[in-house]
Amino acid sequence: MPGSFASTVFAASRRAVSASLAEKLSLTIWLFCVSVAWAAIRSAFVVKSASGEVLDNSVPLWIRLAFFAAFVIPALSFFLVRKDRFWLLGLGSTVGILPEVPTIPFVRDNAHFLVILSAAAVVLHWATFHPKERSSNFARIFAGYIAVCGMSVIVNFLVYQIVWQLKVGISFLIFFSALAVMIVSVSCASKSRWETVESLVEGLAWGAIGQSVIAVFALPLLLSLPFEEGTDTLFGLAYYDRYKSTMPGPVNLGMFFVAVLPLVLLWMRWGGSIIRTRVGWFYLQMAPWLVVITGSRTARVVMIGIILTLFLKATTRRSALLILPSTAAAFYVGFYFESFPAAVRTMFGDTNAATLSIKGRFFDVSDRTGLIQSALASLPTMGQNPLANSLYAPDQNSTLHIAPLASLLPAKIVTILNLLFGYGSGVAGYVRSGYPSPHTTILNLLIDTGILGFILCCTFFVWLAARLFVRSFSRSDPHAITIWLCLLSYGASSVANGTYVPQWWGYYSVILILASAAAANSITEQRSRKLKGTLHPEFEKNSQCAQPACQRTTQAN
């Protein structure tokens, strides 16, 4: 039965055709309109006291289900009947959060749904056709990390029997196992994945343009409406007076605008259309202003780094120069303000607004020092395991008939288990859970999955970055500029690991898939698009000179 079902699905997928421009545009408009409407509805149900304190912000279940269906049904229909599935994955990751639906906490973002859907299609393909493909080493390392995550969930449930930890761990495993499947799939060395790279880049670029259009309409409201406290202000598009659009928060959005900038530049180079070029430049000139409007300090710093790195390649140097004036103007107005409306009012002489400047405190992280210190103090060592005592609290009313291992094993063994496997995948970061919330991926990994998970995940990050870096400066690789710009996008989004925990950010997961596809692609294959004559002349010349070398080069992991 499963085989016949899979055969039916793939028979239907083989009949799928490429989507037209009108279909793509219609789906893009629909998804962003639904996302904006969901933000407005969500903000309308916020109940506040007379003093402004939020008392309730729950949206009725039937409304959440209706909006969830409005997101999922069109995307699922497009996925089943059109070939542009990676384009959909790229676009969908930029739409933002989905309504929370009971029993599926692992789908918080539109990208989560699409990654799981895509992974299910890949698994069906593997089960039906049994392809003999060898994935890249970095993909296997990430798969090993997911295996450690699974062990972490099982070990900690047996040790402490905390049902909440088990639920969080299962949710974590569902999504990140799907992400691992996608990374392994796109990194198979026996296939050319340039079409995958191009589709993902195009989808992300379309999403960047869509978010820019929303910002054009939202910015006048942000400047004209009075200040309001709350996490869903400005019809759900702002956090207090920091712009967040349809993303979970201002930082997510700010880092998105930075990370996608190299990809928009790459997308512009893949076509000779004047409209594409003009739309691309519209985004590139707006991006610095959009970053400032979000108020994200990390995004502002990374934006400077991205522009400077664009000067390292002759192909992108001119583009960096053209972005500089807009960047200088935006940063002059709002670099030292987390509130863009306050920055604008300060320009017009408002002394009260000027007091909101963070000049001299731009790199102040005192608000996170306590979180980091408590996380460090909670980490298990061979001499102590302070978190274990607080986690093990026997429940007399428990329906489980197996005693927690924490009550049976020596304390030293429990400490070793927590040292190796952490306290359960996904538990770090929940402020009210009793687990540490360190506000940085590095410590999050140690708390979640211990030393084993930390080593494997960091090895994956570094290996992937190193492979992209080496290939981007290879004179024999005709796709070096594509890989270089994918590296910049991957690097920009990865910086957030130092100051935040972007694991659940939808577009971050898709950028990981994109970077894996670009790093593992065979240099002996030509890209699917007709790029000849549309690239920078210098790069096109280098590509032609490199062809004989490419033909003698074999794919390396």
C-alpha cells in the first residue's frame, strides 16, 4: 500500500509543469496578504488593562485554523501540481509566522511546514526508487547531530521523566529531522543541484521584494501613529515601535534583510530583464533603511560587514559602491537608535526623542549577562550537576510505572549523561521552563545536546563555511561567484548564532539548505539557466577559461 501510494504521488508529480509568472505572482501576493491580515487579526485580539498591561492575546481556535488553512492549502496545491517546489520553499520562508495550532507545535513558521512537506516528498522518493547517492561529509555530520538530538531526548526522559521535555524534544526532532533530510538530499554528490540553488535564490529574492513592499506601506504608519507598548503593535507589524513586519520579531526581520542582500544581487545577475534589474536595485537601495527601521543592532553591524566583503570580489565591487550612499544615509539617521521614529524626530530637533539614543551603549549586552552566567553555572561538570536536582522532582500522581533513572543511578553517571547529551533537545530558550535561556546558540547547544551535539553541530557549521569559502575562490570553478554570494548569505545569517538562537527562524533553515546545495554541487555540470551573456564580463571570461580544468576535476566532499 505505501509503495502504491508513493508511486501515485510521483506519477502525479511527473505530470507537473513549471509555474507561469502570473501563477508565481498570484501566490506571492496571496501569501503576503494573508500574512499581513493574520498580523492585524492577531493584534486585534490583544486585551489590555487601563495601565496598558497585556491581559490576554489569545485568538479563537476557529480563526487560527482558518488562517492556517489559508496559508497551507494554496502552498500545498502549488507543491503538488507545479515543479517549482524549491522556489516555493524559498518564497514561503520569507512570509513569516503561522497561527499556532494545537498538536503541531513544530510548525511555527511557514518555512517549517514547507521544509517538512519537502522532506516527506524526499523520503517517499527514497522509499520508492532506492537511489544510490552519496551525500557530502558535512551533511552526514549534520545527520549525526540529529541522531545525538534523538539520543538526548530519550536519555533525558528516562533519567528525569519530564513529559514537557519529551514533548518539546519530539517537536524539535520532527522539524530538524526534516531539515536534515533536505540537507542530505541537496548535497548528494552524484547530482547537479544548480537548479535547486537557482530556485531557492529566486524564491528568497521574491520574498525580499515582498517584504520591502509591505515596509513601504507600513513605514508612514510607524512614523505617524502614536507610540504603543506591546509585542503586536502597528496592526501586528511592529514590536513597540520597532518594525517586525510578518516575522516573529524585529531581529529576525533585520537579519533577513541583511542575509538576503547577496542573494538579490545574484538573482539580478541571472537575467537580462530590465524589470528584474530595477526591482533588484529597489531592494538593494532600501535594504539599509529597512535594517535601521527594525532597530536590530546585530543586523546593522553585519550589514557593514556584508558591504565590505562585497569589495573582495571585482565582480561585486561596483554593486557595493552603489549601495554605499544609501547605507551611509540610513546609518547617519538611525544607527544609534533602536527606535526609528525617535531617530527621525531627533533630526527635526526633538530633544525628548534625542534621549532615546543608544550612543555609547551600542555594544552594551548587560541585559544578557545574567542569562549567560546562569547558563554557564547550570552546565554539568565532573564535579557538579546543579540543574539535575531541580529537574528530578518525583510526581506522586504520575501514571508512569517506571522509576526515573535519576533515582536509581549514581549521581556521577547522571552527570556524565548530561555532560554528553545535555538536558534534552529544544529545552533551552524557554524562559519559564526552569531550564537556562542563554540567548546564544553556543550555550544553547551545550544545554540541549551536551558536548556531543555541540561538537557535531559546530563541525557542520565550520565545514560548510570552509567548503563554500574554498570553492568561492577556486579559479577552476565556473560558479565561484554564485558560491561566494551564497557564502555571504550563509555567513550573515550565521552571525546571529553568537547573539541569538536562530535555529527556529524559517528563512535561516532554508539558507542552510541553499548553502548545502551550493557547497556540494558538481563543478563539472553547467547550471540550468542560460547565464551566458548575462554575467559580469570578467567572470564570463574566467568561466570560459576554466572549462578545460573543470572537465578534468572530480567532485570532492
